[in-house]
Amino acid sequence: MRIVQVLPARPTEYQKKSQRIDFEGLKREHEVFVGQHVSADVTLIYGRPPVSELPEAVEEHYFSQRSAGSPAGVDRLRAGPTLHTIASFHRRSIIPLIEQAMARLHRTRDDIDWLLLDDPPTDFAQFDAWIDPAIDENDFDGFVAEAQVAGKIVVAARIPINLQRLEKGRSGLLVSPGDANELTHAILAALFKPEVAHSRVAAARQTASKFRARQRMRVLTHMYETLIS
């Protein structure tokens, strides 16, 4: 079967990673192309239903970052490092909220460093917590699923995609979008209350398999087989 993947003119990071994961899964049994000007049996358009409604998947190398012992991040929290490093994926929309939260954090702490990454994160081991202060409910680019799979404690805005990713708060800390005070308190809890981090990282470990590529491929395969039947 010939399958064409079509990305929008300005794809989001979520759309790009979904396309990459699908390409790797589909190419084993099909001819797969990327672009609009290829004749095909099935065209997958990213950013539009039904492709946009497929389960989220995480690339395989993130799963290998999990430690075999205690959940990643918890041991470092207990060890009490001199500098606590948190990080987020850089989007213009989240900058004002980060600035507000950092001002509040620095009223009582001088040992927290908040990194903003211009490129998708590849190694979560360097961070003590991962933060997704998304403002827009259509912002899927927080890399929350990747952080969970890598075994990192996550603080994220309570938008629909993060409610799914974090099991409604069981596997991470959820805060109201745009609320700098709530975000600040959640970050402090993630960093300095090991019992809070441990229980959620453990829950994330138990549910990480939902982000395996095979789960997404199962739904995707059923979708295009239904379309051509």
C-alpha cells in the first residue's frame, strides 16, 4: 500500500514527532512518502481529524532513559543538590507566565534554575523537574509524555491533552492555566516534597506503556484499513 503523510506548512513539534513515529511504524509493511504531490492509496494529513485524534506516542529512545531502580529524579531530590534545575520547551506564549513564576520562586529560593529549550529535549536526566505551563488548550508541544516516560516529575497546565497524559493528576502535578501562584507552589512541591514526586513518578511508570508506538499504530492501522475497505 502507498501511504502519503502531509504536514501543514508550519507544523508543530507534536505533529512532526507524530509523523516520524508513524513513518517508522508504517514503512515496515508499506511504501510511505512525505509530501502532497504523490499519488497514494491513503493520505494522512497531520493537524486534522482523524489523524489528529490518534493516541499520542513517544519515540523509543525516551523509554531507555528510565532507571532500573528508583524512579528517575527522586534520588536526586533526596540528595539535595546545590542547584535545582527545571526546564520547559520554549514557546513565546509561556514566557510571561514563566517570568511571573520565577519572580515568586526567587522570593524564597535562590537555588532554582529554569531552562528554556529551543530544541526538543533529548535527555531528561539533567533536570530535576519538567514544567509545561501551556496557556492554549491546543498547545500540545509541552513534551509532557516524553518527560513522564523518561521518569521525570512533571508539573503541567490543566489543559485537555495534559489531563490525558497525566491521568487527571495521578501521574503528575496539574495547575490552572495562567495561574503563576499555583504554578509556583506546584514547582516547590515537586522539588522539595519527595513524597509528592515519588508517588506521581511511580504512577507514570505504571502507565507509560500507553505511549508506546505500537498502541498508536494499532489505531492508525484500523483507521486506514476502514477507509479503504
